[in-house]
Amino acid sequence: MSYLVQWFTEWSELQRTDFLPVLAEKMTNIAYVNGIVNSIAGVNCQDKPMSLFECRVKLFREWVSQWNAEQRERLMKRIAEVDPSFGEKLNSELQNGVEENGVEESDVGSIESQP
């Protein structure tokens, strides 16, 4: 866990933004279908070398799947201590659901039913 927190402190604001849906997905087990998640999922070493950020996200995804709820909660707390703004965004993401192209998942049904 210490590695993950250290990596988080080294990431740029853009990388943290890209990491948000990855972290939220792993904390809720809800699949995200946008942004970095798709690019990480589709990367293989045959295409091109992964960036350091992509490697770290890949390791995070592998490691966190082995963690219990208490460990996941502790990671979220430590990350929020490092970056309170990110912590607020993560909490909002976890409470309000997934947004795809600016539309919340819970709104999709109501949008589709409109003429």
C-alpha cells in the first residue's frame, strides 16, 4: 500500500484524474467504460512499451483485487489525506455513480425513454 500512496504523490493532476475511475471501479466493483480504464485494458506489451504510469496502474489493479474491504478503505483514506480534493472527487464518484460522457448511469434509462 505504501508504494501506491508514494506513486500517487508523484503523479500529475492529469494522471490523478485518469486514476480516479480506476480507483472508483476497484472500490465498488462497477465496471467503467471510459478513459484510462479502456486504454489500460487494451494495452499489451506487443503494441508498445507501457508508460511508467500505465505499469503502476496495472500493478494497482492486480494488487487491489487481493485486498479485503478494510485495506481498500485504508488506501482511500491515505490518498484523501495526501490530496483532499481528490478524496472529495472520489467520494462523489462513489456516491453519485459512474458518469459516461457527462451522463450519469442512473440517468440513462430516463434519457432513453424520451422521444
